[in-house]
Amino acid sequence: MVSSEQAYLQLLKDVLEKGEKKEDRTGTGTISLFGYQMRFPLSEGFPLLTTKRVPFKLVASELLWFIKGDSNIRYLLENNNNIWNEWAFKRWIESDEYTGPDMTNFAHRALADEQFAAQYEEQLTYFKQQVLEDDQFAEKYGDLGNVYGKQWREWKTTLGDVIDQLSDIIATIKTNPDSRRLIISAWNPEDVPTMALPPCHTMFQFYVSNGKLSCQLYQRSADIFLGIPFNIASYALLTHLIAHECGLEVGDFIHTLGDAHIYVNHLDQIETQLSREPRALPTLQLNKDKQSIFDFELSDMQVVGYDPHPTIKAPVAV
């Protein structure tokens, strides 16, 4: 019941042993390996890491946000999900309307300067309240551009039409499961410049065999310690949801990485994680009364038997 997690732990080891040091957009520095693939047999259990706690509700609420086609962090904040705050906050503090204290390089400075950290928390708290309470502010600074959900549900063509990739894929799986075109793309070159963060998980493909649905994701950029555990769980959950609607069992989740990297300020945390023994994977339970994935809410999905090691905190590179 732990082989899925071993695939992830082996990724950590391989990048540490074989990766090369590289500079990066955030100025943090990474150890990077190009081209890597992991396979997670979903019948073995739901691949939520046990060597550190991965909060399932954050994974699930973010995925529902994508499925709804939303790109504004208000929905996430309403569900106590703060994983996209930094990118929206960055847009606000870099705007002409921001008049507070200098927040340059806030993600790094907050770790080293207690006084700055207090100012940062004060400004971030105000920002979140404004997004939740002020519709105009939320529309202007809570929106991240045409990120994942928008591309999945409202891909705009050059002719002015809109393509709902997710709905189309589900319909095709039901009517033509042997299709080799079961692909959804989040990477829209025209929209990339206006996105708060260009898609890291760029394209995924479904595959039906022997009554089982599998999914392969290509991820151009992979923050192995913080991001990848969420991505694994998110696409495993998506595969379960679509299989449920289409009357299929689940097969494998295959995760293909482009630039697989460890940030150099995560090395101590990774050493701690690698010292821990994996535990049995949990199982996923879905509300059988819900048929369409577009009807699911957080209360309709839960993991059972999740007994992870404690959380390991680490800074996000923005």
C-alpha cells in the first residue's frame, strides 16, 4: 500500500543525487533535473502523501475551483484556502493603488525580518478581507487572469467562440472511449502574458482500457517539495471524479515532469521527510448520489484512513 509514495520519495532522491544547480525566476536557486516520470496505480489507494501531511480539503477546493472555471481567489478564501494568495497579493502591492509599506520580495523578507513579517501579515490580512468583502476590489485584484479553470472551461478561440474542454472530454469518454484525443490544455500562448502565474501543469490526457480510466499529466515546472504532492492528489482526484461520472473504474495516474526542481531553501525539510517511513495510503470516498462532476462540493468527497506524519512547513517561492 505504499509503492505510490515510494515513487515520489525516489524522485526526491534522484533530483538530489543527479540534479544540477540552476538559478530561477524567483532568485531562490534550485537543484534541477529535466525529464522525469512517475506512475501511481490508483487501485492501491489514494496517493495522498503520508511522510508529511497534505491537506486534502485544500487539494479538493482548488480542484473544484478549476472545475468551476473560476480564476478569482475569492472562492478559495471562502473555503479557507490560501494557496494562491501570494500571486494575487503581488499584483496588488505592485499596483499604483497600493499605498502601504514597501513589500518588495515579501516572500523572502518575511522569513528573515520579524518586523517586516508582522507588516506583511497585516497587509495580507487586509488584502484578503477586501477580496472577500469588496466586489470591485475582488474583481480587480482577486482575479489571476485566464489561469487553469478558465482554460479548462472557457478557452477563447480566435473566432470569438468558447470551448469547454472539460465538458467536451467527459462527453467523448462516454461516447468514444478509445479516442486518442482526450486531451485538455491549460497552456494558451496568447493568454500567458496576462496570467499571474503561467500554468505549471500544462496538459493532460485520459486513456480508457478494460473499463478503467487513466490520466497522464505533463508538468513543465515542478516544485517537488511543495507543489508536486498537491498536483499528484489533485489529478488523482480529478481522475476519480471523471471515472465516477463515466461509469469507469480508476487505472493509473502518470506524472511526467519537465523541469523537476528542489528549491535550495527546502533541503532541510526534504531531509526530514526522507527520514520518515511511509504509511498505508488512505482511500477516497465520493458521494454516490452525485453523478456529474460539476455538481460536486467539498462535502461530497473525503479520504478515509489518512494517518500521515506531521506537516513540514517551507517557504513558497513567488
